[in-house]
Amino acid sequence: MTSKAIAAATARADHWPRTIGYYIAFIALGMSAMSLGPTLAGLSEHTNTKLAAISFLFTARAIGYLCGSVISGRVYDRIAAHPVMAGALCVMAVTLATVPTVSQLWMLVAVLFVLGVAEGTTDVGGNAMMVWVHRDGVGPYMNGLHFFFGLGAFIAPLVIAQSISASGDITWAYWSLALLTIPAIIWLARVPSPAPLVDAQTRTAEKPNYRLIALVVMFLFVTVGIEVCFGGWIFTYAYAMHLAAATTAAYLTAVYWGSFTFGRLIGIPLSARFRPRTLLLVDLIGCLISVCVILLWPASEWALWIGVAGAGLSVASAFAVAVTWTGRRMTLTGAATSWFLVGASLSSMTLPWLIGQLFESIGPRATMFTILIDVLVGFVVYTLLMFYGGTPKVQAT
């Protein structure tokens, strides 16, 4: 075996402990991110507030997520990444454990803001580190990373449903999710951080492609909007439409995240076989069909379950594929990656809040009409992205 082959084999061996650490961290991130939707009614009871007011929790967490995303991108470019990610996960565990103990809405808003900062920091770190570790071959690994986020998002409603069924309250649900974050903290604290993709001198010399960044931010705003609106409001929508009891609605949420997780799983081989632009278009078409099924048959439980499963399956790979597509056209530093997460956080900040304002004044169906408009905007942004996105610098798409 040549020295070059030995070096390559050693590098691959070093990759796996880090990759596994990011996967475990994203399971925890998925559980945390999807904890709010199924517990919204419970938090409303804990704080004695109406749904229109409790929906501000989405905004508070999204603002925190935005702050964490913007700040942490530059931090990751300058200091060792794993202590930062492990610290963010510690904050995530503490705030999750605190949520069910708070009885005042303003205090809960503050706790959710801090939780959002930790989530944004973890999210930027996982996405940036995966590119730094795997470089040009990141595609399948990036889809794998987001598959494990989906796995965590699938687990969370199941944990919540079982906790509500056993205790009649959401307290143990949050405490259980906090405990499940600990393995990721321990793993990342023990594994050395990867080297940055580019050094400080290269970052200074390379001019960012602001047009491409802006278009990707817009696209992620749309696709993450579909994701968080379904994940955050499908429980309350099904319950308000009298299509499911509380426990059944929690399982419906689990079905959404289960199909979402499966979509990210099959996205791993699909990303190696098909062009990213093709996968993104199929994702949008699947989302459009799924929302239309729910809207056309609003009183049908079967239509709801089919539409929810279809939406989760369709939107699943959009984020990872969009990041991979972009990475073939520009260097993904921590700072650049943080801007992509800004689009996600802005979407999480505005669209679920908007649904909360329309839910009581117009009715539950405002949820699906909001998502439908978001999907239609997605087709416009996709067209602009493909037209102005430029040519790949790594390989053809």
C-alpha cells in the first residue's frame, strides 16, 4: 500500500467518529426542534394563555435560532468546533428541562429564545462540519445528517405521546427529551474537531457570491416553512378539525416525521443517482399534491393522513440537497452556512406565527392555505435559483 493510500485510509478512519457525533447531535436537535408542536396545547394550559398568544413561542425560538445561526458561523470559522457544539447541546438540555416548569408566558418566551440560540448553533455546526470533514463527497453524508434530524423529529412525538398517555401532562415529555440529549454531549466532547475548509487568508481573499447566497436563503425560507408549519401545527389542526383526539393527533405528528425521516433515508442513495435540481423540483411537486389532497377533502381522515405522510416524504430532502447543490458552486465556510440557517430561522419565525394569528380568526383551514401559498412561492424561487445559480465548480448537476 502506498503512502498516499495509507493517508487516505487514515483520513477515512478519522471521519467516522466525527460523522457519528454529528449524527447523534442531529437526533437530539430533531427531538428538540419538534417538541413544541405536539405540546402547544399543554403549554397553553401551563401558562393559561390562548393559542394566538402561545404561538409567539415559535417566534421567540426562531429569533433565538436566528441569533445563534448568525453568531456561531463566524465562531466555528475561528475556534475548535466540537466544544462549541457540545456547549450548545448542554444549553439545549437545560432549557428543555426548564420549559414545563415555567408558568408565565413571558418567562417561557425567554426560555424558548435561549433554546433557539442553542439549536441554531448546533445546526450550523453540524452542516458546516459535515462539509469540512467530507469535502467534495459530502452529498450522501449530508443527506444522512438530515436523515438523523428527521429520526429525532420522529422520536419526539412518540416520546410526548407516551408521556401524555402515562402522566396526563407534558412535563415528563420534556424531561425525557433533555435526558436523551446527553449522549451527543459526551460524544462530541471526546472527539477532536476537524480543520476548517479554508484558512483565514483564503476567506479574506475569496469574494462571496451574494446573489447565490440570497437565492438559497429564499429557497430555504420556503422549504423550511413547509416543514415547520406541518410539524408545528398539524397536531392542533387535526384536533381543531375534529379529525383526531389528542393522542391520535400526536401519532399523526409522528407519521409526518416518520415519512419525513424515510424521505431523508431514501434521499441518501437518490442524491448519488439524480441531479440536485431534479430532486428539488420533485420535492416541490410532491408538497403541492399533498397540500391539495388535504384541502380538497377537508373532512376526510384518510386524506389528512395521506397528505401529511406525502408532505413529510416530499419536503424531507430539500434542505440537504439545496446545501449540496450550493456547495458545488461556492466554498461553504461557517459564515456562509450560517446565512442558510438564517433563511430557515426567518421562516420558522414568521410562518408558524402567522398561522397562529389566522387560526382563531379565520379557522383551522388557514393552516393549509398558508402552506399552499408557501409552496407556490417555492416554484417561483426554484425557477430563479436554477436560472441565476451559475455553473458548478465541482461537478455537473
